[in-house]
Amino acid sequence: MIAKNGNYWPAVRDIMAEFPQTPESTSYGTPAFKVNKKLLVRLKEDGQTLVLHSDDRDVLLKKDPSVFFFTEHYANYPFVLVRLHKIPKGKLRAAIIQSWKELASRKQLDAYMNK
């Protein structure tokens, strides 16, 4: 799993360091990362759940419902919730990469692919 002490944000921050022009920010008073001013990820208030942008939410939900889920609040938005205590870092990284690509500009994609 991505953290032994229950502090998941440093692992998310490590993954996010790969991406150009993706600043750390806040959203609803919690740590977040945004791409082109659009929310990519944010830590929920419980400190255990990640809100992740996803155009493919249904795919993630079918793939691993023990890790990925959503609540009625997110039903009409392109986000999926991630149980951070149940996801390996590599799987989280893959999900974030896919989501980042959905929001990144052509220039950002080129910079990421050519690094």
C-alpha cells in the first residue's frame, strides 16, 4: 500500500512530481493538484480517500470496486473516489497518469512524453 502511517498525501505528492505544470493547490480546504485550473486530485477530509478526475469512472468501478467507488454527490461529475489504504502505489500512479492525460494540454502531454 502507499502509506504505513495513514499519511497518504506524501505518496500522492511523489507521484504528482512527474507532471509538468501541475501545481499543488487546495480544494474545499484540503490538499489538491490541478491541471489547467481543473481539479485532478484532492484528498477528502477523512485523509483516507482521494477524489480523482476520471472520464472512465465506470471502467475503474468495474475493475476494482474494493478500491474505486463514488457517492451520490459525485454521480453527475467526472470523479471517482479512491480508498487509499487499499491501493498499491503503482496502481494509483497508473490511475493518476490516465486522469492527468485527460486534462492536460497538448503542450503538457508533449513535455511529459519527451522528458
